[in-house]
Amino acid sequence: MRAGLEADQAAGELRAEELIRRFLQHVLPSGLVRIRYYRLLANRHRAEALRLCRETLGAPPPEDGLVEEA
């Protein structure tokens, strides 16, 4: 057993078919797009959300001048 694994998570060998099956569970069907960011960091509302977070926390705006326009 590898270091850091729980007793019920013992490392073992997989048949090629099982490895491929597990891998393909993470592949999206044709025509679907993975959503990478949502809510707080969505591109459409990022500037406004970050401004609101800074305002709520009482944090100053970033000093580097790279503030996204709202």
C-alpha cells in the first residue's frame, strides 16, 4: 500500500478495460462544453463581484492598476 492511502483505498492493478471506462467517465459528449467558472468568477460578472467582495470586506482596491472595468 502506498503511503497516505487509507486501508480501504489500497492501490491495485486495473484491467485496461476498467481504466478506459473510468477515464471515459470524465469525457464530455460531443456538443457539450465544460463550464470552468461560475458564480463569483464568471467572466460576465467578475469585475462587479470582486468590487462587491472588496467593499464588503473593507479591502482596498488592488494597487497594480489591473482592475477590471465593471
